Amino acid sequence: MTGLGKAVRMNRLRNRESGRILTIALDHAPSYGVLAGLEDISAMLYEVAAGQPDAVLLMPGTAERCFGPYAGRLALIVKCSTLSPYHPERDVWVAQVDEAVRLGADAVAMALTVGSPEQPVLLEGLAALVRQARSAGMPVIVHAYPNGSLVPPEERYTAPRVAYASRLAMELGVDIVKTFYTGSAASFAEVVRAASPALVVAAGGVRCDTPLDALTMAHNVVQAGGAGVTFGRNVWQCGSTAAMVKALAAVVHQGAEPARFAKVLGD
């Protein structure tokens, strides 16, 4: 496969109107337990799809069993690794790129916990994934978080730490970096610059106080030059899943002001 395969898949991930990406992540249970909202994964995937995001992020088993009804309607990102409550700093391989190809994936994803004692092993794994993906024409997304135990907790969301984690991922050959939002458009712009030419999307992180706060984060990411957002709990725990996805799409792709959706989402 040549670079054409990657170009085709990247174009399926990116919104035709804006070139940005709105992904909804539903890969949380292996890492954090069965969180509220994910008890029935098929039902939640249905609600998410009703809002028409650009892509969804799934574990390989979930993709194989649940994604069929949405094939060709949404882009599919397959998570190839996972941590767990019992090994919180070490992501282990759970799928190879050829499995993701078989599932029809448009990208593969892997986490990189920067500042972890396990970082050397994680870097080896990421480099191996990039090599596999290059041969298959598959885009690579890395969840690059400076939240290892060697990083002081108060520094984990700062621009220098997040920029380093993102730059590290880019220099290993990834196409899209998913990382922490640093709190403002100005500081997140530093991250976007550091990781260029890789695209940078912001993770939703922990649940925001209100849907309006989540929409404001997405707005600031776009203003900073980010390529979009990947949200999980801030979508499927907000109580209005499909409406929240549609509101995020308007903010990310059309530049809509977050306050426009305050009444609709119950703020």
C-alpha cells in the first residue's frame, strides 16, 4: 500500500467542510471500569451516531460486535492498546494494525504516558505501531499525556509539559496527537506549534461542570489552531448525547459560539 491509502483514510476522518475532526471516544471501560453512560455500549453508540460525529473511537472487540450498522456513515478509529486500573501507567498491545485493517478502520490509536517509569517500553511499542501502520497506509493517533508518576501533578496540564508530550509523539511519526487541553487558546496554540506538522486534537478529560464549559473548551481549541476534539464523558454523561454531539459539530466545524447552545443543553 502507498501513501494513497493513508490519504484516503485521513480524508474519511476529516470533516469535508472544515478539515477538522470531531471524534467521540467510547474506549474507556478497560482503562477505568464501566463508567456511567457506558453500561450498554450498543445503545450509547446508537445515541452518539445520531448526532453525526466525524469518527468514533472503539476497542477492537466493540468495533467488531457493534460498529456494523454505522459502517460507511462514520469513520472508525480502533484502539490498539489499553491500560487498566491494575497497570495504570503501562498500555499493553491488544490489537495489531492488520486486525484494524480487517475491521475497516480509518485509523489506529495508542496511548503514550509521558513521564512514566514505563516510558521506554511505551516508546518501543509506539515506534512498532508506526512501522506497521506505514506499511498498511493507516493513520496513527497517539494519546500523548504527560501524566506519568514522574511528572508533578500540578504540571500535567501546563503548556511546556503538554507541548513536549505532543512533540515527542510527532517525532516518532504519528499523524494526529490527542492531548490535554492546557486551559486557554493561547497556551494550547503553543502545543499546536510544537507538534506541527502533526495535527493536534484536545481530549475532553474529566467531566466538565456544564456542557457549556465543554463547548467553550472545543471553541478555544479551534481558535488555537487545533484540528478538533475527542470527547467522551463530556458527551455520553451530559444527558443529551445526540444534541451535545451536534452542538460540538457546530462549534468545531462552523465556528458557532458556545452560548448559542446553553438553553438547548440545559445550562
